[in-house]
Amino acid sequence: MTILTVSQLQEHVETDLGSDAIQRLADAAEKAIDAEAGATAAKTDPFNAWGYGAGRDRVLYTTSAISAISSIVERDYPDGDPTTLASDDYRQEGSRALVRLQQGTNPRALWAPHVLVTYTPLADAELRTMVQINLVKLWITYSGAQREKMGDAEFWHHDTGKEFRAVLAPLRNGRNQWPMR
């Protein structure tokens, strides 16, 4: 999925770079965004816990915020019979927490040791667009030098690594609160 096309990016940045170079920067920005916030396509989070005979915790946390749940499948053993849960078997709390309910179609006090949660992550297209524009702007202005001097004028550049992390910071969604290193 492309966040912005080259022509859309050129509306936001001034540069003498050609279309191919801008496309490479856009692709790199998109990969950085996906690494930080996860992909936007439907995803499956596996939860596997050995040594929990009665089951695992009562609450599971997905890696991304949930827009819609497609399915939740539990197994007591890796090769055991799967049980697809009904919507009355769990409750979503907040954007990422899933609480197992003791009543419902398949009642159980704790999650089974092996759970697959398939869901659609919450849409954040506007935020991803803003971050892609800002990353491309940052990389276009990057000179590789900490300081430049032209005649009597002297310019100090910001720490690009720190700026990179600051641009990506709005994408943090609870699963990745630690800065990239």
C-alpha cells in the first residue's frame, strides 16, 4: 500500500530531486512507519504459553489497536482441537485489551494456552500521511554534516537520529513505548 504518490509528496516538499529519488524516500519512509506502527492489513497475533495447564491470564493485549475482530481461536494444546469463540465469550476493553468471560457460548475463566486473534488494526491513515511527509522532508534536508560554514555564516544541524525518532513518535501505540535505537 502506498501512502502518498510522488506527485502528492511534491505538493508538500520543495526539492530538485527527481521522481525516482523521491519514490525511494517515500518507500523508505513507509517501511519505517510499518516497522514502528505495524501494517494496516488484517493481522493475526499468536499467544502461546507452555506450562499453563489451566490457561493463561484473563486479559490479552494485541500488538495494535483493534478496529474489528475477525476471529479468535483457542486451543488447549498446539495440535489440539480448535475452538472458535463467539463474540459473547470475550469483551474488548480500550483499544487493545481482550478480556475472557466466564459466561457465553464457550465459557472459560482464563484464556487457553494457545490463542490466535485475527483482527483489523485501527485506521490511522492521516497520521501515517503526516509522518511520511515529515520523514521525506527530514531526509531531503539531511546533509550528513553536523556543521556547515559558508563565508561568515555558520549552520549547525540537528541530530538526524533524534529528529527521526521524534517524527515517528506519534505512531507509538502502547506496544512500543521505547524509542528506536
